[in-house]
Amino acid sequence: MKYLLIFIFCFPLLTYSQNDLLDEIDSDPTGKEYVTAAFKGLKIVNFESTKLVAKKELKLVVSHRFGSIENGIDSFFGLDDAVTRLNFVYGISDGFNIGISRSSFQKIYQVSVKYRLLRQEKNGFPFTIVGFNDFLINTGLDKDNLPLIEFKHRLSYTAQLLISRKINTNLSIELAPTFFHDNYVQIDGQDNSQFALGLGGRHKLSKRWSVNIDYGWHLNRASNSPFKNPLSIGFDLETGGHVFQLHFTNTQGMNTNTFLGQGSGDWADGNIYFGFNLSRVF
């Protein structure tokens, strides 16, 4: 089988605005001043943000995603059907991270790299651009139900560009052109290689609170697919250098391939999932 790896480049429209004088900046020896803290969490909600872990820092992110709340008290509003993801991210440098995770959703293991390509400058380059790639192994595919399955069918890949702009102290936006490839797809007629465009943003509500929104527009979903585009709304709470994230979304999977390709919930039907992320720095 030929494995496809595509790096997608997107040139968003320039957003003209005057940055607040209180924007956080840092500088390098050449005198360039960089805009920082566009996002406080490693993820907006589902999509990766342009934030990276600092050099020699190890961060553990514990993510819980409960079942759909539409079943009400029968499943204790989704508590009975929760899934968990443990994600360790280490900063090789300030601009290059590696990660390894395990999700109880389909028993997925993931290895990832995240790397900064360009940084937004004050009075200079207008965007931060970060690359993200991951490699997944789905160990939950059942050989009893899929007797012809081989190891290669368990593999998936993702390539993303994360393009963000901090417009002012309170508002940041991001585009995330995405390619992902699943060696096994559930739906007849669905291409193994799939494309999506992520849109997201963060708006500060107060010194410690912000509201985050992201949406994934799947560009070549099969016409007979029951899956939906992921729409997510969340809140970040900064507590002593840590960020606690609460969110509602219409997909239970937390890996890129699952929330983009296998989201089954529908906001209109109340088929949504509550979740939260806790992080710890070592």
C-alpha cells in the first residue's frame, strides 16, 4: 500500500488590527519582538493550538470525555460511558515537542511531533505557524468481527499546519488545514485519505477565564457517511500557571482522526459530550 504524506499550506486573509499595548512579547538577540500567549492550552478544544511545551518541560494532559448527555439519568448524563486519554508531551526545545498518548476510545496509541516554523512578530510577520504530525495505532479493532484485518489496517496518520494570529490581548484565531489517512475506514465509499479545515479561536472573558470555539470542516466525507463535522465550545481556567479546560462537543474521540472522521453526535438532537482536560508539569 502506498502511504501518502501531504503538507498542506494555507494563506489566510490578513487581518488588520492594532495590537493592544499590553500584548505579551519576548525578543531574540536580533531585536525581533515576538507575540506570545495566543493560546494558553495545547489544544483549543479538539484541535491542536500553536502553543508548545517549553524546552526540557514534561507535561501530562489527562483528558476525560463523557458519553452523550442525551440519555439523561439512564447513563448519569454520560458519566457511565466516559473515555480517558493520557498524553505526555516533552519539549526537546522551545520550538519542537514530541508526544505519546493512549486513549481508551478504540484503545488508540499515538506518537506525535509538533514544531514551530514561524512566529508572529510585533510590527512584523503577522502569524505563528506550527506543524503537527501524528502516527496512530488502533488496537481496538476486533479480529472476531473483522477476521481479515491485518496490523497495517490499524494504522493512521495526520499532517496539519496550525496558523494562528493574536489580534489583541483578548482575541486569537487559528486555521488548521489538515490531511489524515486511515488504512481502514468504516464507511463504504469513504476515501482512506481525507482532508479537513479546522477553524478556531479564543476570547478572554477575564484575567483567568476564556471561551474557546473550534470547528472541523471535512472536505471529502462520503455522501452516505453518518458522521458529522465536529463543533466544540469550551472554557479555559488559568490556575497558578496551569490551565483547566471544560468543553462541550459532538464527538467523543479525542485524536485528530477520530474527532474529524468519526464524530457521531449532533448538537440539534442534544447528542453532545461534556469533557475536561487537566494538565500537570514535571
